[in-house]
Amino acid sequence: MRYVRLGSSGLKVSRVALGMMSYGDPSALSWSLDLDRAEPIARRAVEAGVTFFDTADMYGDGASEEVTGRLLRALFARRDDYVLATKVYYPMGPGPNDGGLSRKRIMSAVDASLTRLGTDHIDLYQVHRWDAETPIEETMEALDDLVRAGKVRYAGASLMYAWQFAKAQHAAERGGFTRFVSMQTRYNLLYREEEREMLPLCADQGVSVLPYSPLARGLLAAAGPRDTDRAAAERGRSRSTDGDDAVVVSALRAIAAERGLPPARVALAWTLAHPAVSASVVGATRTGHVDDAVAAVDLVLTPEEKTRLEEHYRPRAPYGHT
């Protein structure tokens, strides 16, 4: 495993972050893995040197945080040996203040997350989306107060427009508040829209990019052009790759075959090679998924291979921005 600084901060993280969204309560979400099924996967990651773990309060309505906390307490001797990240924004109840990024919501949400995680601090507390109903100054000041109180060590953001992220950073700088050190956003061979503005902005400002869905929900890992069970369940149906995607996937499989490697490993290596990317957030439901992710850290693609992977990409609408 290799370790890098998170943005311009002094915090060091493994280049693979284990995404914990798939772990929780299978009686609530059919594709979730319970504690016993998740344990060997998380153990394999820890044994391989993974120290970075990412979840969110809304994953499984809090169940993911609970399982994550129990796993990490069992697998690490010291709290300081791992970096724990979670997120806030989506509603966790029916009330008008149970979602969003108001001061009231953030202060309540962090305490609830700490309880579920079974810890006294969160290393990286990320705003899950942009909140158009709350002044960004209010959000940034609340996050700064959490850092000063010791409940949070660093603040990060996730999936928004570049102008929104720049506005948040400016508000923090103007108010003397904690700035975001990371941006978690969708980025993979089938979705590269963030190369236009967000990735250059982060590179210029010393902010780490943490791609999630680096395998496009399994489309870049599967033996055929299909979605993972989780993605299909979320939509209620499966989805095949469209024409442009299929050409990219075909190129990926060809390069993987030439290398004698799984396509997932090649796809992850491509994502990790971007200069703005510090770590990829990788979901794993089998120990083999962890093995591919860890091996991708040391896989170097040639310029010719990168060209073959990239040349058939076609622009598409931004995903999930608010």
C-alpha cells in the first residue's frame, strides 16, 4: 500500500479507501452485508494496509455507520491507526430540520454519527451535497466549530458544481473558517465530466480528489456489460452499457486481456493515475475486490494504453449535482 497526504493537510491516507456503503442491515436493504459477512472483507483490506474508510449517516439509515464502527474497533488496536470519514446532508428523519446543512442539522448529525460509530471524533467530515437553502457561511462556520471542539479533524465535500465548491472555499477563507481538504466525486472511465472544472480546480487549490464509483457500479469490472446487483436493485431493473460506454468497456477488456489482469484492476489504475486523485473510494463485497483495488495502486499504464482507454469517451450531462 502507498500513503499520500490529504490535500495540503498533514493527514496521510492510504491510496485505497474502503467504501462502507455495502455494509449494514440486509433486512432493510437486500444487497447489504451484515457484520459477519463484512468482517473478512474489511480484515483483508486492513491486512493489505488500507487505513482509510468512508461511510455516511444516510447509508442504510445509519446501519453502515454502526457496522463500520464495530469493524474498525475490532480490527485496529488504536483509534489513531485509521482514518474515518463520514458525511452529512440527506434527511435522517421526517422533520424539517432532519436534513440539509444548517447549523442545527450539522450539530445534531455529528453527535448522532459519533454515537453510531462508537468514537469521540471523525477524521474527515464531508458535506454530502450542496444545500441551496442554507447560506454557505453558516455551513462553513458550523464545520469550523466542530473542528475547534475536537469532534472533527478535517472537513471535506462531495459532488457539487465547481463554482459551488469555489464559493464554499472562499466563504471559509473570508470568515477564517476551516477549508475543505477533499472533494469526493464521481469519476471513472465512463464518467469524466469532472475533468472539465472540478479536477483542475482541486489540483490548483491543493485539494485531494477522492473518486467514488471508480468502477461505474461494476460496469468496468463485470465479465459482461451489466450492472451490479446493488445498482440494479436501486433502480428496480438492470441496465446495459450504451453504445459509447460499450466501446470504452471493450477497450478496457482488451488491455486487461493483454496484461493478463482483471479489467477492474486496469480501470482503478487509470483513475488513480490522475494527478489530482489521492485515493479511490472502492466498494467491496468480496475479498477479491479488495485484492484488485490494492494491486491497482502499483499498476502503471503506458501512454498508449491510456489513449486507448480515453479516446472513445463522449460527453454527458453532469451526474447528481444540485
